Amino acid sequence: MGLILVQFWSVTIMTDFAENLRKFRKNKKYSQAELGRKLHYGSTTIANYESGKLTYTVSFFEDGAVAGFFVKQ
């Protein structure tokens, strides 16, 4: 039961992150390429985060460009 709960929690967090990243980007009227340039990532990376194909790690948020961008917004 514990493993299923952890997997559910992990999938939920990843889904929330993907949806929130997409909502944030669209709210700012950025294309994936524009957001990628601002965060020093490629548009494919942003697309993969938004689709859930790529999972974020703590290092994603420790990246100075990423952390600074989201704090300023």
C-alpha cells in the first residue's frame, strides 16, 4: 500500500508541475522556445517538462536562471 501511495503522490506532483509550468508559460504569453531561452533550456526540454516526459529534479530549481526567473515573475 505504501509503495502505491508514494507512486501516486509522485505522479500527482509531476502532473501538477507540468500543468503549472504550461499555465505559467501561457499566462505570460511565452512560446516554449521563448521560455526555454529565458531559462537557458531548449524548447524541446520545456516541451518534455510540460508533457511529463521529463521529470524535474531539485537541481532544476537550484539553477540560478530558473530560480531567479520564477521569483521575479
